[in-house]
Amino acid sequence: PNNYGVWVDEFEAMDLLDCLDTTWSGAVVFTNEQSTKDLARPYARVNRKQLKSKMLQKCISNGVKFHEAKVIKVIHEEFKSLLICNDGVTIQAAIVLDATGVSRCLVQYDKPYNPGYQVAYGILAEVEEHPFDVNKMVFMDWRDSHLNNNMILKERNSKIPTFLYAMPFSSNRIFLEETSLVARPGLQMSDIQERMEVRLKHLGIKVKSIEEDEHCVIPMGGPLPVLPQRVVGIGGTAGMVHPSTGYMVA
């Protein structure tokens, strides 16, 4: 499962505060061993189930009808489009939206798709203890002194650095994620995991049990859809993933 983090004011503006399950008063960035940056902006973890439920209920209350099938073909006529589904059903539409993400099933492009990749490995874990302030989430920890005794990892990190993203829920429950912001080609998941293991050992974090783990690969960048066209891309299909952070929610 994915853990989604957001700035609280952005969800407040969309009347979605009830879809947050944990909030921190601010965030911190460790740029190196000597320098930190405090971000005085509340941050929160999204309650995945509550957000999905609320979105579905809003759709239902506004008359949205659902049909579960795979669209195998779209036929565009002069004033409407016909969606041909794999169960034999044909759906008529005035406008077709393609929200199939990076699979980009219906939208047309005129340039090759060659994105960079954000790669991350995370765990929601019970630990003996951790060194972080439970009132602040760790937005980015770029410190690399934990690699000083491993020159192979140190060299890899100097070429493509990774950082730690952490959500401390209590003194012994925390979400920890080692992240490569963007690389082309993306880092191997095994490399990310190895770096995190060394970092956690250096920080004195001993994992007692893992509640959830997360393997994350996010395409970054890529061409925009051809304009004009009859299918409207939305979300990842239209390149709406934040090109420098990978953020997809907000």
C-alpha cells in the first residue's frame, strides 16, 4: 500500500480535512550533517480508505454511474464518442477522459515516452526507538555520513543520491522510506533497500516488526498529449505528476 502525504492547507481548501489520519505541526529537511531547514507548514498523512470513500460518495451524490469493464476501443463520431467495452457493452459519451495513468491507453502522443523514474522503498514499522521529533515529519534527510564506512555505496550515492522520508507516529511507530528523487534509468529496488538498511543502522533504529511495506516506482516527466484531440487526458496520462517531486495527490 502507498502512504500519501500532503500539506494540510491544500486539503483544507478542498474540504478534505476529515481524510487525514495524522498531522504534524511542520516538517524538517536535513540538507547535510550541519544544515537543517524547518518548514513551518503543517503536514499530514492521507487516510487512503476515507479519501476513496469520500470521492466515491461525492460521485454517487452527483449522479455519476459506474460500469466496471475494460475499454478496448473508442469510436469518435461527429457529435459523440462510443466506448466499446470488453463485456460487449457500448457506452455513449460527449467527452472521453483518459485516467489510465502511465499506461496511457486512449490518449494520443506524437513523441516517444522516455521518463525518468522516482524509486522508493518504505516500511511502516514498530521500532525500539528512533531519533526524530514526533511533532515534525522528516520531509527529506539527505545526510550521507552513514555511508562513510562503505565506499561502494558512498560512490553510488554521490552519483545518484537518495534521501530518507519519515513520518513518526509515536516514539516506536514510524513510516520510513528511502527515495531516489529521479534518475534515468531508475535505481534498482535492491540498491534502495541496501541504502536504507545502512542508514537505519547508523541512526540506531532497530525494526521490531513491519506492518506494511511499499515498493514505489513513479515515472517522472514524459511528453504531453497531442492537442487538439477528442480524448482528454487527466492525472498521470496528462503529465500531472509533479515533475520534480513525484507528488500525485493535491
